[in-house]
Amino acid sequence: MAPTPCPALHWDLFCRVVDNYGDIGVCWRLAADLAGRGHTVRLWVDDPTALAWIAPDGTPRVQPIHWTDATPLPEPGDVVIEAFGCDPPAAFVAAMAACPRPPAWINLEYLSAEPYVERSHRLPSPQASGPGARLIKWFFYPGFTAATGGLLREPGLVATQAAFDAPRWLAANGIAPHPGERLVSLFCYPGAPLAALLGRLGDAPTLLLTTPGPATDGVAGLPLPTAVRVQPLPWLSQAGYDRLLWACALNLVRGEDSFVRAQWAGAPFAWHIYPQHDGAHAAKLDAFLARHLQGAPAALGAAIGAWMRAWNGLQPELPPLPDLQDWAAHTRRWRDGLCAQPDLTTQLLAFVCEKR
Ligand code: TRH
């Protein structure tokens, strides 16, 4: 049966910046994607600072709202998304409950390839008490399989990337690789084995493009192999960062949103996973690797897996880089498989239309 077309809806998307930029990065992607499909979005964010570089020009139909305890609360829209379990204000939830037709209420969760995601996706959480008593909050999980909510992938992404003029974009952004130099982007947390990375990159002429923060700070002062040059970058807009990923031969990414965007870029990537004190990130990385490397030639799969585990300090020594051409071919196959699945926003729209 064809999915019911969803009318243009009014969305309230709540985001708390816990740390770094992934919370607001994911929420901005979702808000912009919804707006691109004709919906209007109020993006409530407790710390909008990063929007100044993530989305310097904003986008039509997305209204960022600096969310503080004093922010006046309007009537809820048609859909309320709380990102990563950040509770909307109690008075807002009470207003939702008082609506003749309450908004669909969705908790958009973190991305993981672990099996609990398929079990938990689309589960209801009936509210037994509190301001939202009798409302149902629904869990919506991004993921890599058909039994999950999929990944954010705005319409037109593949075509835009295919038409991308890398040399022109690089020149416009002051990035001038020498002839024969490969480009590598670096976005990581503190603690990445950067000295070992530089050593491994030294096997071929490389221009390493470092992002602000731990990447640029961590590389500064380290001895460089003769084949490696380093260029620190300013913060780019999200659209600019995407293009950086499209232009590079290898992308070292982190967190959630840059990790997903590297997969759409289709170039070899390594994920620096957000480290958790209880060590839970190791299982999360391994769950991703198991899925991602399924179907890769055995030696290549083992090499990519070992490299990513070592990049995350989960095995002692950073091995030589896997062959970048073979790695690229595998990454493109993986991307094509993901592209065959419906994207997260499409699935979210169908879910909302079903539940309203
Ligand atoms: O910044 P991150 O590490 O974010 C998060 C948070 O740590 C969060 O608490 C954690 O739970 C989550 O990861 C898993 O990495 P991420 O998700 O890649 O977010 C970075 C965002 O910044 C992403 O939207 C891309 C964007 N970005 C730019 O727009 N320009 C840039 O120049 C760079 C380097 C990134």
C-alpha cells in the first residue's frame, strides 16, 4: 500500500546541547530537511551558539528559538520531537495534553547499530502521570537496517554530490593541495592517537585538513613526516563540511552527524566514537563494524576493523592504512545499500501521519 501523503505540518523540535555539536548538528539537519519538504519547524535549543557556524544563513521555515526557563511557550504545533530524551518544559507538555487533538510526541534517540535499536524502534511510552498524563510518547530510533528509522538523508543529496566540483570548492576555501597530494580531513575527540596517525599518513604525500578543537590543537607541535602537510581549517557551515568530506580521500569523523555524513560521502572513513566512561562505546563500535564490514573481502574487512578499533584505543597500535582504493570501493557499496532504504525524515513523516 502506498504511504499516505503527509500534509505540511508545524513541528516543535526540542534540543539540549549536552556537549560538543552533535545534538544541535542532528537537530539542525532534521529541521532543515523537514523545512525543505514544506514543513515549518520551531527549533528550541538551550545553547544556539554553534548555529552561528553550522547554519550562518539559516533556512526558510526553520525558526531557531533560544530555549531558557523564561522563554514564552506558544501553543504546541502538530508534532513535538524531543531529541535524545531532552524533556520539553512541563508547561508545554501540559499544553500538549490540553489540545483537542494532541500533537504526535516523539523521542528521537541516538544512533547505534546495536540490536536493541530494532527492538525499541516505534515503541510507545504511555505517560501514566505528570503534565502529559494519558499522552503517548513514541520512541524513534535512527539506524542502519530496514527495521529502524534509517538515517537523515535529504532529497537531492546524491545528485548534489554527483555534481560537486571539488577543485573549485577547494580553491574557493583556500585549500591548495600540491599535485599528487591526497586530502585527509580530521575531526576527532581528545585522545586520538594523532602521532601514530601522522606516521601512517607519511606513507604518501598528504595534506591533512584539521578541524577546530582537538584535531587542530592535538596535531599542532607534533613532528610531521616529510610527506605530510597540515592545514588547520576554520569552522565550516554544515553544507561546507559536507563538501569537505566529498573532496577528501579519507575522512576521520566522530560523534553522530559527521559519522553519518562521511558514509554519504562514500570515501573511506574512520569513526572516532564518543567515549563513554563505562566503556559502552566499544560494544557500539563493534556493533557498527560487524554490520558495516559484512560482505567486505575478508582481508579488507579485517584491516578496516583493526584500523578503526586502534583509532579508538581499543587495540594497541595503529596499523598501516588499509588500501584506500579498496576501502573506497567498499564504502561506496555500503553507501549504496543504505541509499536503498528510506531515509529518516521520510520514515518519520509516515510514522507521524500514522499516529496523529
Ligand atoms: O560534536 P560531536 O562530537 O557531537 C556529539 C556530541 O558529543 C553528543 O553529545 C554525542 O552524544 C554525539 O556526538 C554522539 O560530533 P557530531 O555528531 O559529528 O557533530 C558535529 C556537528 O558539527 C555535525 O553536525 C557537523 C558539524 N560541523 C560543521 O558544521 N562544521 C565543521 O567545520 C565541523 C568540523 C563540524
